[in-house]
Amino acid sequence: MTLTQDTPTDDSTPQSSSPPRTRTYTWADPLVGAGAAQDLSGLDYLRGMARGDFAAPPIGQTLGFRIRDEHDVQPGQVTFRMTPEEFHYNPIGSVHGGVYATLLDSALGCAIHTRLPAGVGYTTVDLAVKYLRPLRLGMGEVRAVGEVLSVSRQVATASAQVLDDSGKLYATATTTCLILRPTAASGATP
């Protein structure tokens, strides 16, 4: 897939003197890994993804974030890493809030996933993000660290932070996720 930033051509918009940018990236079929996830605990699946046993989901390639290695996946905690780039920018010259939210949502959900057994899934019910500082080009890598607060039979909660290498805080988030357990009607044990 190729993304190109085009220069506007209507008379009401100022023309840019910089050349258009192009970004190309590839991804693997996300359903292959999703199928493997059904037979593994969340912790084992995410550690396998960190090792490269399973392809990372396409959203990671799209936004340029990743789990660096197995140390970034611990029971109840997952860390994603990202370097702010120009393609993350909003119209006012900093990383778009949706990029923060996606990075944090990924860390939160995956932290919860590490506490789930094989065959049990989750989905986000709510996500609350607090933006504290802008992320900008040239600042280096940041990390989103998600940690589980609680997991019950039906609901899990987690919190996360976006931090730079010096530990400066850029955003925080919390989530509530619905736990999706197999039903007795499908032949699985509840």
C-alpha cells in the first residue's frame, strides 16, 4: 500500500513549497495470527508475536509501533514503542491525538490479553485518554506501558502511560474491557 500526501490544488489553499511525501509499507495476513491466538494463552501468543512467530497486526505497520521483544510482554503488562514521525502529525504540527489513543489502547488491551487463557478474548468497552504534552518529530522513541488493574469473569480494567526515554509523561489512559468467554452452546466450557 502506498500513501501519498498531495499538495492541494484549489485557489483558496496556499501551495506548499515542499515536495509531496510518500510512504510504503507491507503487512501479513492478520487472520493467520488471530487463528493461532485461539489455542494459546494471551501471554504465550503475545510473546510469540514479540519473537516473530506470528505477524504483528497491520495497525502496527500503519502507525509505526511495535512490541520490541519478549521483555516487553510480562504477565499483566505490555509495552509498545513508537518514534513520532511526520506522518503522525495533525494540522497544528504535533502527533495526532488518535495516534496516542491507538498506541495506548493497544498497550491496555494487550496487557489484559496477557492475563487471559486460551480461547478467551476481550473487547474495549471504554477508553479515556488524558493528553499532557505534545509528541513531536525528532524527540526519539516513546513507549506506551499498559498495566492490568483487575480481571474478573466478565470485565477487566487497565491503565497506561506514554513516556519518553527520560521518563517524562506525555499521556495517560484507562480502559474497561469486556471479557469474551466461550459459551456452553458452542460446546466449550464457560
